Amino acid sequence: MYEQKHCKHCGGANPPKAIFCAKCGKEFASALASQLAPPQPEYWKAPRHVVYGLGALLVVALLVLTAITSYSASTNTAPAPTAQPAAATPIVTVTPTVKATATVKATATPKPTATPVPTAKPRATPQPVLSSFNGLLVEHPASVSGDDLSGKINKEETTFHTLGTPFHRATIDGRDVYIGTSIADNGLVQKIYMFPLGSYDEARSAQAAYVKQFETKGFTKIGDQTSNSAQDSEIQLQNPVGSGSIVIDALGVQADLVAPAMDIYIPQ
């Protein structure tokens, strides 16, 4: 009678080579695996003591091989160089050099500069005004050096006219002038201004300048008898506030002076 195997699921008895349980139908996994496994070779059927001997030899061989390998590694490995202690880096102590500070000299406090007091320019002493006419022909004492022709003029004038006041030397507008009055035969009194000049052209320039001055005072030109070829120019101006007219002459030769001159005649 053969040994039966029991199902682990239901416990039913089954033949040893059964693949499925006859009671519950479950598969026997171990039976199927044993049936499907390939047949083992014959050397596996050697006696048990032979198998144990071969295993012991294999273990010994492995131990010997391990020992040889360890010895070879220990003899071929060069000893590691002993680490040399690192040279100590010298510590350089830097001593800071302190430069001497320059001594600052005390700056002298500048003394205040005295403000220069402007020197007062000497004022010219005003010359006294001796006479004038309508704000023009302002007479000052004589200041021009040179010969005084007053005596000569007075002598010449008495030849033709009666002197009212003798001629005297004075200064008008910076020019040398001789001033006096004469009385004509008809009783007309005229104040005469004689300006000695250097040339007829200078006499004409002075004549034109005084004509403009009188025109600014309201005088109007009423006559102009000029003959430059004869060096004789007479301009008459009408007085706006009185009768009569003034005459301004430019002469190449003035009889009393025997020189170029400009004469102004103003009725009194």
C-alpha cells in the first residue's frame, strides 16, 4: 500500500502523484513542481559523506586563497609617507610709522586796511561876474596873458565916436575880449565887444557859435551880409523884447586891433 498525501485545504487523502485534490479539487503545487522538474544527473546520487568531504575541501581552498591574497596586498603596498609638519609661517609684525605732523604756524590776523579818504580837489575860486546880457556874454576879469590893447582901442575909437565908457580888458567864454561903449552922432549908445582872433576863419566860427546862442534866447536873424572874399561878414539879429537889433561882425582885419576879430554891437 502507497503513502498518501493529504490536501492542505480540506485534509482529504490523495495518491502521492495526484496533482489535484480528489475531495476539494485544489491543486497540489509541490506535486506539479516535482513532476515538471528536469531529471537530476547521476552524480547527485553520490553517497552523503562524499558530498561533505568535497564541501570541506572547497572551504579550505577558499581560506588559503584569501590568505595568499592578503599577504600579497600587504607586501606590494608602499608605506604611506609620513606627513611632514607644515613649516610655520613667520608672522610679520608691521609697526605703523607715524609721520610727524607739521606744526601749523599761527596766522597773523590781518589788520584792517584803512579806507583811503579821497583828497578833496581844490575848487577853483569862481571868478566874479562883471556883466552879462540875457544870460549870454558873461564877463569875468581878464585872465589871458599878453599885451593889453585897451589904450590903443580907446585912442582909435575917439577918432570916430565919442566914448561912453572906456574899453577894458576882460574874459568871456575863455576868450580875451575888450568891452566898452560908444556914442554915435545920432546919440545911439552901443555896447561893443571886440574879440581878437587868429584868423578870419576863426572869426567866422565864433560868429556862427554866438548866433546860435542868441537864437536860443529868442533872437531871430533878420539880415546876413557876408562877403568871404572881402573877409567881412555882418549878421543882424532882432531882439524879441526891445527895439533895435544886435550886430555880429566877423572881420579879417579889425581897424582898432589891426587884426582878425569878431565884434558884437548891442544897443543900449
